[in-house]
Amino acid sequence: MADGAGAAFMLGGAVLCLLAGIGLWRLPDVLTRMHAATKPQSLGLLLVLIGAGLWLRNIIDLSTLLLVGVFQLLTSPVAAHMVGRAAYRTGRMDRDHIVLDELEEALRAGERDDE
């Protein structure tokens, strides 16, 4: 029973990772690609890790899988944030679709404080 559930989790995670890769290839701008690179890919990896945990059932393996999942959840948002900031500062994003630009306001306030 656990092997079947593990296979289902792994298959679901693989599909999400595939969709994230297709999103990186097909989406038009940095912000939407950043979304595709973080959210479905992170969930896909967590599902694969759960599936592997259901197959392995060893405490050492489970603790390693847990660490991999925690580090993925800690580093993926930070990496996406840095990619978004770099794209914003280099002007490589479509500003026509941004409704509220809080970073521009903060950068202007920072420039006024430096003067």
C-alpha cells in the first residue's frame, strides 16, 4: 500500500516539475517565469520527497529527505526574490502589467535620503 502511494506521490511531483519546466520555457516575462520556477517546482519536489520517503521507510533516509525539503523551502523564495530584484534593477521586466510598484517608491525614498 505504501509503495503504491509513494509511486502516486512521485508521479504527481514529476508532473508538477514538468509543468514548471514548461512554464519556464513558455511564459513571457521574468515575473511569471519566476512564479513557475518556484511554486510548482517546490511542491513537485516535496511530493517526490514524500514518495521517496514512503518507499524508503528508514529513519536516516527520512531525516535526509526532510532536510532536503526544508532547504528547498528556505532557498527557493530567496532565490526568486533575488532574480526579481535583479530583473527590476536591470529593466528586464514588463512594467506595463505592474499595478502597484512599491519597490520604485522605496528606491526613490532611498535616493532622497542619500542626498
